Amino acid sequence: MTDQSAERLRMQDPRTQYPQPPFPKQPQSAPGLASKMDPTPDHGETSYVGHGRLKGRKALVTGGDSGIGRAAAIAFAREGADVAIVYLPNEEADAKEVLALIEAEGRTALALPGDITDQAFCSALVSDTVKGLGGVDILVINAAKQVSQPEIGDITAEQFDLTMKTNLYAMFWIAKAAVPHMAPGASIITTTSVQAVSPSETLLDYATTKAGIVAFTKALAKQMIEKGIRVNGVAPGPFWTALQPSGGQTQEKVSKFGAEVPLGRPGQPVELAPVYVLLASQEASFITGEIYGATGGNGVV
Ligand code: NAD
Ligand code: MG
């Protein structure tokens, strides 16, 4: 166990366990790099310890280069899984760090750069995973687009379309391509948000997709249990990731990020890793069709 992992697991007040606002303003262009964030997010690089709960599993994580997907990818590898990550080509720098961490666990790491708004790429990333890892047992549909706009008149048809394509169409295309390859015991995990039920006025199009993801997850869970496959969603509150300073929020909101929740700070991606590991693993054998919140105290419902 590293010093950082012992510190992460030490009994302590969760409000002060990780950085609290105010944060410096730090504009980046989308999709944003985790490596450029201040403070640097904790994705579990030195702080997550695995316990062999996903030994030999084959995992595919979209948006696995940074943020919540990166925390899931690192944790899956530490738990014994081979991991494929999908990311945009201009996120190669972040992705390289994750791929190296997966390989450091002695697991196979597969890089899948590309744009999930392209249907052909969504099919290809699934078949490349099946070829490269030998199957797909865990599918984490996590990549997303979030662009804050003051009001409906500021949302262009192009933005609306790209948000729908990234957050909803790609989810459908990827899940549809992956299901025929999945065996009983496999797990599909989507990433929704508190925005599905408590939408911000500045996230009209994004919040709409997050509500759609909840419905998709629950309906797919009902279908998939006929094949012995579980399907769940994770609903984060504010998490300290590149999505926010790269246009997901205004810089004013970034500097106060997390102040609005009872914990008074944003979550760090590693704080979601145990949730993804649980839902991916056989330990969650009775859990399907659920939306699992980690909101910093405001709750999902
Ligand atoms: P992030 O920016 O680190 O991850 C999002 C990833 O989506 C990017 O790294 C990128 O690789 C991928 N992506 C975006 N568009 C893509 C495209 N066209 N093709 C391929 N990949 C694309 O941010 P994050 O916060 O870790 O986001 C992960 C998930 O968490 C998202 O679904 C987001 O909606 C959700 N979420 C985040 C928060 C938060 O506060 N950070 C809160 C609730 C939900
Ligand atoms: Mg990224």
C-alpha cells in the first residue's frame, strides 16, 4: 500500500479530504486535458488499491483518458482487468498516461482514439476491443459533451446535435454493437448525472441527454437481464474533471465548483472508482436497473 492509498482510506472528515473551492480560473478548449488542471485531479494513479475483483475481465471504457472514465480504467486494471479506452485523438497525452498505468499492472491496454459521433467508429471500437482483448465483459459508456450556455437562444443547432450525438446516439450505437459479444455476468454501466433530475438552466441540452441516459439504462436493464447481463447508471454530482473548465461551466462556476453541495467541494474522480468497480463486479450480482448516486450530499432523487 502506498502512502497515498493509506491516506485515502484513513478514517477522516470527507469534507476536508480533498481540495475545496475557491479554485483558480483555468480556461481550456474542449475536450480539455486532465494534465492541465489546477489542482491536479486524483484519478487513483497512486491512491487506488485493487483487490482482484475483476480478474481476467475485459473492459471497454469510453472517455477513459481523463476524469471519471480514467478513474474507472485505472481501478479496473488494478482489480485485474484488461482495459480498452476510447478518447478523442487530441487527448493522446492524457490517454498515454492511462495506458501506461494499465500496462504497469501487467494487464493489456488498448488505445482506441476516434470520434464517437461517427456511427462507423462506434461499431469499430467494439469490434477492435473484441479483437484486441478477446471479448468485452464490462462496458462503461461514459464519454460526454457538455457546453454551458446562458439561454436557449445561445444553443446553436450544431451544439444541440453534437450533444445528442455524443451523449445519446453513441451510447445506443456502442451498446447495440457490444451486446451480442456479452456473456451472462457481463455488466454495462452508463454515466448519467444529477442533471437528469435537477437540471441547471445553463445545461439545457446536456441535462436533456442525462435524463435520456437514465431511461435508456433502466429499459436496457429490463431487456438484458434475460441474457444475465446487468445494466446500471452512475449519477455524479460535481466532480473535478476537464469537462468543467473546458466549457462545461463558466470560469466563475469553476472557481466555486462544489461549494453548492453539502460536502462543500467537488468529488475527485477516484472517489467514484469503487462505485464502477462494484457495479462491474460479481459483487453487484443483485444490482441492475439502478442509478447509483455520488453527489456530495444533495442526493439524486
Ligand atoms: P472528461 O472530460 O474527463 O471525460 C469526458 C470524455 O468524453 C473526454 O475525456 C473525451 O475523451 C470523451 N469524449 C467527448 N466527446 C467525444 C467524442 N466525440 N468522441 C470520443 N470521445 C469523446 O469529463 P468527466 O467529467 O470525467 O466526464 C465523464 C462522464 O461524467 C460524462 O458522462 C459526464 O457527463 C459525467 N458527469 C460528470 C460530472 C462532473 O462534474 N465532472 C458530473 C456528472 C456527470
Ligand atoms: Mg479527456
